[in-house]
Amino acid sequence: MIVKLPQITEDFLSHLEEMAWKGIVTYEVNGLKMEVFPFVFPPSSPFSDSSHMLYDFFCDVKGHRILDIGTGTGVQAIQAVRGGASYVLATDVFQPAIDCAKHNVQKHGLGGQIDIIYSDVFDRVPSQQLFHSIIANLPILDYCVGKESELCLFDPGFVAHQKLFSQAERYLRDGGRIVLVHADLAGKTAFTDLEELAGQHRFSSRVRGSVYSKGYEWRQYEFKR
């Protein structure tokens, strides 16, 4: 567990507080207008490239069933359907994010293709459902959560990551994959630590893309059994 937060994370927390005072804020991403409720992780910000790095994933999901863990505003789920996915089950552990995602899904008329539920990783995902892909927009830093709105940033003990890799096989079709974005906010070992954790559960890793931004590297990973 890291002792001190990177400055970029402190700045992002201040940004969330500042935006919360404005109430519901509209963002536009790839021509898609998304309304963001207070304290919900925005689809774009001056401090994070995690959402943007997932968007190029949606070019190859035609006809697929997708599980979107950590949906936030619902932007990943909506982008997946726009990219051809037949169905998306979206989850989050922050109730305002659930409310926000439901609002955006209804606003874009996609309630028939996207379901949104409260779930801590797989806790409430029906065991009989299998998916071609799991989009995991997990918190990047191993740090204590001070208040509920910080769940989008911090994963104490990397418990959510442990759950993801230890349980994902039950929810993936043959040949299925996990796609997630990770950054070296906690230091250069962040990537090897993630890859080793996945390897412990027999997932191989592939870096689909990488960008350097704001002093850090952001990688889009694909994991397969």
C-alpha cells in the first residue's frame, strides 16, 4: 500500500470536489454526450487517460456480450453498444454512479441492451451469464478509502483486482478476455505487479496500447486464459 498519494491523484480529488459543486455536468466524448452526477468518475478529465484508452477496444465487439465492471457514468457500456455489442451488463459499487449510468443509458435509448446493477466485482453478477469480454475499469492505486466517492480511485490491498482475476474464468466464454487500463502512478513496478497477479490465476497479458501523459505511462491490457 502506498504511503503518499501522487500529486496527480490529489489534484483529481480536488477536481471531483470542484465539479460536484456544479451539479450535473455534461461531457462530450467521441460525439457522445454524457451527463455526470456529482462525485462520479468523469469520462474525461485533465488528470486521467483511463477512459480514453478503452475507447479503441470497441471496434471489435460486434455481436458480443460484455460485462462492464466499474461503469461510472455508463460511458463504456454505451460505447460498447455503439460499437456493435448485443448486450452489456454494467456494474459499480458507488450508488451515485449506478444512478448516473441508468440516467445516461435511458437518455440514449439503450435500456433494452444495457442492464445496470450494484455489484462489487462479480458479487451480484448472475453465475449463469457468460461474456465474450470483461471491461474492468478498476481503481489503480492501493490506498485507504476515506469516503465512498474515492472508491473509483483506490483499491485497498488490491482486493478488487484479486477478485477479478480469481473469479473471471466463471464468467468468460471460451476464448474470452479481460480488458483494463493501468498506470504507473505507484511506481514502475505497478505493471509487473499487475501482470504477476494475473499470471497467478493463469491469465496471460498483452499490452494493446500505451501512452505517456502527465508524467506517467498508461497501458491498455488484454488478459486471456
